[in-house]
Amino acid sequence: MKPNPGGQLAADEVLGRDRLIARLWQVLERQSLLLTAERRMGKTSVIKKMTEQPLPQMLVKFRDLEGLRTPLEFVEAVLHDVQQDLSGKEQAMGGVRALLKELSGAEIKGFKLPKSIEQHWKTILTKTIEDLMAQQEGMVVFFWDEMPMMLDNINRDLGETVTMEILTTLRSLRQTHSNLRMVFTGSIGLHHVVTQLKKVGAAGATTNDMHPEEVMPLDLDDAILLAQELLTGANIDVRDLAISIAESVDLVPYYIHHIVDELQQLNSPITQTSIADIILDNLYNPSNRWDMAHYRERIDTYYESPIVPFALGVLDELAVTANPLPLSDLLQRLQVQSNLQNLDREMLLKVLSLLQRDHYIGQQNAGAYAFRFPLIQQYWKLSRGLG
């Protein structure tokens, strides 16, 4: 198995995820799914493997939505995926074709819809799904990667009302068709979009029928196996190196691929120190392939301005603390800083909740807070000049 950092993996190269995938199929038998994870955990590889190896009598469709910015573009994507699968079936998609002809006044060929019918996107989407479900005896699952990113794009360009309509329409379709499932995944949490949508309604109700499930790092044995397979594929034979690689990057498959890829490019003998040097280079170097700056930048992008100083204060404090901090200790330490003196307990709880949902921190030792991943803690400490 060759190192392939950031590239698309074949289904048989996605190691250590069989139990998770079995769990996700179990969930999908009863309801739709919100698949959450810190970036780099391999959630896209997981759903790609699921689409390549679906359960019997199941139609699955995968689509990356990151670049879409309007409801009509989303409908075009769904229409493309549906027609692509059903184009050879008699009477398939007849309802939506008739609707498109009625709305546009002409036969529409291909999947590019005229802007003149953009206001009817909801009706077109509903009819498309109706035609699809009428042709299917088994379950239909749409795997929509970067759904929160698409919704955030639409929300920024077209506003909360339009974004809310997309979510409510998708919920209505899930409620209407008992064999229809949707899987939302993304590198930003859907909760950021939902928070903005609360201005125009009960946004949380649009996804409360979907089961949340988190993609975690690999188990230790699976991470070691992945590192061993990659080392073998890279013709690197160093005793016990696989264990060090797996543990040094928190058992995250993306970073394991990167470490082995960079090891095979070294001209010097490979040692345990080589791993630490590669990690430090990627944490210090702003042009590194790991793009660690994302962890700082997304706070400015997705957090409300008044909260940003508090979020940074929490992470700065936890980055330099050897042991997890209870709430009272953390509040006391933050309030002595001149720019955080107006931080109270309720605001701190709100910030901690956000940072937990975004996978920065977790609760340990009877509720005390700490970074979830030592690698991110190390980056934060170095990039913020905290010693």
C-alpha cells in the first residue's frame, strides 16, 4: 500500500473502519445521518467506501457540494445524479421532465437548468425525488459531502431565508419518503450554519430527525497496521517505526500517510528523530501541506466577533497547561487577563460548548477541559508563541 496523503483511496485501502461502517449502515436502516468529525479524520474516505460497497438492494449516490452556491445548482447536481442512474428505465423521470418543460416552455436537454426557472427549485427538487423513489423498491441514500459548506455559501450570498428553505425542504422529503436517507458531512460543523438561521425560525428542527455520529481517529492497532502497510509500500524497513508514527499523530490516518510519504523522501538514515523533525516542520512552516493554520483561521470565519477573544483565550490557556482544567480554574485564569475581564461563567460555558463541537477540546477527569488532540495542542502552542 503506497502513501497517498490527501488523495482518493480505493475502498480496500481504507483500513480500520469496518466497525464504524457497520454502525453507520445500522443507523441508516432507521434514519438519516449527520456525520461529524475533525478535519483529516477520513470521513470522506469512509463514505466513499460505503458508496462503493453498499448493502444489497440499495441505491447510493455520492456528491461533493463544496463549490455550489445556489439552490438551483444543488438541484442540478441531484438531477444529474438521479438521471444518470435511471436514464435507461422506462417512464423514469417523466414527471420532472414534464415539469421542466412546463416551466421553461421547451425541452431541457442535459442537466443545466435555465436561470429563468430558479424560483421553482423547490418544486423541481421535490418532483425529482418523487420520480426517483417511484422507481426504487429498496432504500435510496444520498451521501452529500461538504453540505455545511454549501449551506454556508448560500447563506452568505442569498441569506438565511433561502438557506432555511433548503433544510426544511430536505426534511420534508425525508418525512415523505420512508426509504429515503440523507447523509450530511463536512469540514465545518452544521451548527455554525444553524446558529445563523435561528434568526428566521427553529433551525434546529430541520435536522433533529437525523442521527449524529462522530468519526474518531483509528484504534491504536489499526493505526499501527496502516503505518506498517504504508512503510512496506514505501520500502522502509525500520523496527518499531510504525508505533511511533501512529502515536505521534494521534492515530489520524491522513497524517500517517503524510509522515510515511515524507520519510521516503529523506536522503539521510531514518530514525525516530526523523518523525519528530517532520512533525515540527509541518507545525512551524506556514506553507506546509498540513494546512494547520486552518485551526486558527476558522475561528474568525465562523465565530461571532464578540466570542473570538474568549475562544482564543481558552485555547491559549489550555495549550500551555499540562493537566486538564476544571471550569472554575479556567474561568479564574482567564479573568485576570485585561481583555477578558468581562468573561462570566455563562459566556465561558457557551464558548466551551462551541470549542467542543468543533473538536478543539474535550472534557476529561470529572469534567475538566483539555485539547482533544495533542498534535493540535502542540501546533497551537507553537503558532501562538506560547513557549
